[in-house]
Amino acid sequence: RCLTVSPFLVLIFGGLRMMVIPSEKDITYIQEHIKDIRKSLGLSQGDLAKLVGISRITINRLENNHCYMTLQQYNAVMYVVTKLIKEKGDLE
């Protein structure tokens, strides 16, 4: 199964980063799929939490819809996910 993460917050063009302001729908989409995204990257909750800079408990709460993802958390998650996908060669 191929997982597509869309839309990307950080678009990378030859080393130039362009920030895109996400809509509430974008944030909700990522929160609803954060567990699938994390697993597709082979990360534990603790691994993702460390990379994003939040607690493992927060990742767990986000995955189980016990709290809402903030814009800061969304930015951090999308930055890390985009970077990891690019490193794995799945993102041109």
C-alpha cells in the first residue's frame, strides 16, 4: 500500500523552502492519518515525538483524537515527514 501525504507544508525546490499556510481541513487530514504516516515511515510514537519535539503522549493523544493538532504541531510534523520521505528517495 502506498501512502501519499498531501498537502505538504514545506515544499522544497533546490534547497529553497516555501511555507504554505494550511487550512483547518489540511490539519484535520494529517491528524486523522498521523498513525498511518508514522507507521509507513517505520517510526514508533517515541521516534516521531523526538523528531517533532513533542512528547510521545501527545503523539498518542493526536492519533486517538483526544486532542486537536495545533498549527505548530502540524508545521513540525509536516517538516519531519517531508524530510524523511525525501531522504528515503520517495519524494522528488
